[in-house]
Amino acid sequence: MSKNTKTVILLLSLAVFIAAVPLFARKGAEFGGSDDAGSVMIEEIQGEYTPWFTPVLENALGGEIPGEVESLIFCVQTGIGVGIIAFFMGRFVERKKWMKAAAAEESSGEAESSDDADR
């Protein structure tokens, strides 16, 4: 097995471990987002909390957004972000290949010109 394969397997195992530990360490706990946690904490400290604004889609739709739609919007946002990151990572990899090819071409061109000068 190559060094890269071992590294990938180790990192994937570590990611699964990090994701699974909270599920077994805190059995029966509710894992939720932080959307309402801040407002709940402010209400506990100050007693009364009035949000400064409401989400744009709630205003446009005239009510709360269904959980499925909210999840869909979050997944689309995640997909766009991953696409942008993948695009730039691909560009960096290709740039490295182009630079190596250009350097190899340049060095082979210099070798040919030195051969011509020797003749």
C-alpha cells in the first residue's frame, strides 16, 4: 500500500471517528443548529428579545419557511461553495502542470540549442 493510500485511509477514519464520538458520548441528546440558540441565551440574560430583522424569504412567503425548503436552500448554498472551491483547486493543479510542462519544454529547448552550438 502506498503512503498516499495510507494517509487517505487514516484521514477518513479520523473523520468518521470525529463524527461518531458525539453520538455515543451523549446518548439521547438533541443535536440542533445554532439558529435559535443565540436568541434563547439573550432571553435568559436580558429577559426580553426582539429580533432586529426577519429572514427575507419569510417576508416574501408571508410565513415560516418549511424545513424541507430551508434544507434545500442550505444544500444549494453548500453546493455553490464546494463548486467554487473545487474550481480554484483545479486551476491551481492545472497551473502547476502547465508550469512543469513549460519548464521541461524550456530545458529541452536549451539542450537542443547547446547541441547545435557544439556542432
